[in-house]
Amino acid sequence: MSDHHPPVRQVRAAFTADTITVYQAFAPEIAGPAAADGRFPAAFDRDRMTWIKPSFLWLMHRSDWARSPGQERVLALEISRAGFDWALGQAVLSAYTRRVHASQADWKRELRRSPVRVQWDPDRGPGLQPLARRAIQVGLRGEAARRYADEWITRITDVTPLADAVRRGGDVSLLPVESAYPVDGSAAARLGAAAG
């Protein structure tokens, strides 16, 4: 499929051979130490669900360009592709989808068991307008949140200045380049995503 008509549900991200970049917005007391030390501080709650987003502009929409209370700092977190792929392999859609799940009971059982949830929301363009394609959000709890916080992260960068520069100047050339990320076939089928 050409990039002119990409699939509606496709994982798009900035990635290398070994890492994928995801974004989160935090209050300064979490973001400051995390960016300084390259790992989350003790104040980061590993016992609650944490949502990671490979779409920079979707996070800009969600955090109002890092101006929402408790989301004043945006972090770019480079994590291992092995970790991200493990998460997708464990993931269950956060909403029942007839073409993916055998039954609502099956879906509920999987949701209770899995430490990873996925939801698809309209991706965003540079003006934060909704696009036809969907952006993936990956929710991590329990074992997945601990692996993420303590094993997968290779680098943390505070990209709040980038968010501010794009918002003020509208210079889209500053935006991270996100392209189709290869998703394992069985994970793609379970998440209603494009494989590749």
C-alpha cells in the first residue's frame, strides 16, 4: 500500500533498528528528574496504568501543547523495539470489537488478564485537526508498566521546547518524522492494525 492511502489503523512512529520513540506528558516533578537521569524517579507510580503514544501530534492534542495541568512537560522516550513489540503482543483492545473478538465475554476475560491495552484515536495534523487515520495509544499496567519504566527505556529527552516552537511558529519541518512501524501479523490481527 502506498503512503498516499495508508491504512486507517497503522502504527506510525519515529524508530531506528533498535528503538521506537514514544511520548508522554508529565508534571515537572516527574519530567525533570526523568530527563536528567534517563529513568523515571521513584515518584513515577509503577502500579497505575501509564499511556504511551508514538504520535507526537496526538500528544500535543491531548496535552494542549504541554499547557494542560499536570502535563506541562513533554518527554520523548526512546524504548527498545523488543519491549514495544512485547507490549503489542500482550495487548488487548480497550473496547470490544466484533471483528477482532470472538465474544464480549472473551474480550472481558482477555482485558482482565492482559497488562497492556490499546486504543485507536483520530491522529492529528499540524493544526491538531483530526485526520482520517488513527493513532495508537498503548496503556501499560502491572508487569508491563514496570518493564517499561525499568527495562525498556534507553533515552529520555524533554521536548517541551519543541512543542512550544511548533505551536508558536507552526514550522512543521521541526516535527519528528513518523513512518509505518512493522507490526507482527498476529499482534496486528488482534489489534485490528495494519501488519508489515
